[in-house]
Amino acid sequence: MNLNGIHPDVRRAMEAIELPEVNTMLQRLAKYGLGISVPHMHGTDCQFLPLPDGMVAVEDGLAGC
């Protein structure tokens, strides 16, 4: 996975998927049909950016990205 140019906060979350403790959490959650997400928003060039504190976002269509 090429993580160059990705915001450091988002990159840290993406890299964490490789950690054994995160993998264990994913396996436990998967038993219940759940998962882990990375709260983010998309910049003007569709890049992943951290979601500001207090903001909630829902992805819908992603037209143009």
C-alpha cells in the first residue's frame, strides 16, 4: 500500500491494520458483522483528510472522486 502523500493521522490509522492487537479486534468484531472504520473526509482532490473533532460524516456516492 502506497501511503505517500496521505495525511499523517489517516496514515497512522491505515498502518494500524497491520498491528496484531488491531487484527485481533477485527476478528472479534467480524463475528458480529461489525468492523473498524477510519473517520475521514475528502479534500478538493479527493484525498483522505482527518475528520475534525465534533464532526460526523456519511459517505454518499463520492461523485467526482
